[in-house]
Amino acid sequence: MALTKVLITVKTYPTLSAKYDELVCTAGFREDGTWIRLYPVPFRKKSYNEQYKKYDWIEIDLVKNTSDFRPDSFRPKTIDSEIKVVGHIDTANNWAERKKICLGKIYYNLTELIAEAKNKDIRTSLAVFKPTEILDFTAELVDREWDKDKLSKLNQLNLFETSKEGKFEVVQKLPYKFRFIFKDNQGTESRMMIEDWETGQLYWNCLAKHEGNEAKAIEDVRKKYFDDFAKTKDLHFFLGTSQVHHHVSHNPFMIIGTFHPKLEIQGSLF
């Protein structure tokens, strides 16, 4: 197919894959405002010019990911397909240009969204969701190290090759799962994990600032997502499903990114 132009809005925290080694799930919008998922992309092994940022416009040769039943899932034509950054949308006028692309369709009722995901004629797997009320933001301790079997398989496949910059090192695993607790417009309460790369990077930055004090690092992450985003911003979630949980989980969605312009308070007309 012809080169596809995509506005990148989602980059998840890297995970390990026995087939492709370390991967990032990328998603965004076409120029017409429809969602598209790019997977697999070995993002950290791309050249500097190909390491796109959020809200970069990229061009890439894509084909439908035939191993994925979700209709918006595509993959690079080859694992080495070139990614060209061709533009960027900034935050001018309180994210005005970003809003035009990203907020074309917003869900407010989580039950309706999940029903669309389970409907085999629709299979919605990416969505913009606006929570009605944010109740909390939590951190849960999990395994601190990657699965040893996966790491062993990757080493056996020689996927940690040596480059000019030195041996490629897999990204450090996050020792916590971060979650939002919120209500939708029907009052339904949900706990949903956030897998955004920026969340993980914020944790590591805060941990370094506090010289390894995890409690203080978590407190800073919570301040950003709960005290700032949830209380002072017009917070929307970018939601996505995982292929393995799409049809089997009661709620297959996780938060894969946030959209957080400033709140715009409408003044009185009189």
C-alpha cells in the first residue's frame, strides 16, 4: 500500500517479545481522525531520526496485521521499514490542532464501549474516553525483574546484538503497576491500568531525583496524574485492548495514553 501518514499519540512502555525482542505498541490517528495501531515496532533500535515523539506526523509503509483480528491493527511492511518524521503538532491555543484530530469521537459510557469491543462486527479496540469523575490514582508492587525464561530465549536468539553504540540493553522493568480509579457517565466505577511510556519514565525520573526512595517517587507520579491531570486538566484517556484479552476479559481495555489540555471555563454570556 502507499505510505501511511499517522499522528502518533500513543507509545506504551516497552515489553519483551520472544519473537521480536523489546517492543513498543504505537497508535495514533490517520489524517481523517480514524485510529490505527502499529505493531510490532522495535522503537529503541531505530535510528535517531526515526525515533518519533508523541504528536509527530510520521510516514511509513504499512500492511494489515493478518495475525491480529482487530481491524485497526497494522504492521510495518518489514521489521526494518523506514519511519520518516514529516511534521509535529504543538500545544498552541490549548491543543487546538490536536483536538481537531483526536477528539472526533469520544466515549463516555464504558459499558457501551466494551459492548462494541465484544461485537464481532465492530471489534472496537482503540478509543478516546472521557471519565466523569476521577476517584484515585494508585501504585501496586509487582515483579521487579523481567521473566527469566523470556530473557534467556532472547539471548539464545542473539537479539541483544552489539552495535557501534555498544551492546543493546533491554529496558528496565517497572516494579509497579499504576492505575486510575474513575466513574463513567452512568456512575460505573472502574480500576484501569495505565501503560503509557511517559508514566514509566516519570517514575524513573522521580526515583532518581529522590535518590532511590520509591515512596517519594510514587508520590510524585500521583501528584502529576491525580493532583494535576485529574483535577486541573480536561483529562481524556486513550484506551486500547490487548489482543490476548480482547474477547476473554470482562473489560479488555487499558489506558495507553492521556490527553490533557487545560480546562476551559466558559464565561457567562450576561
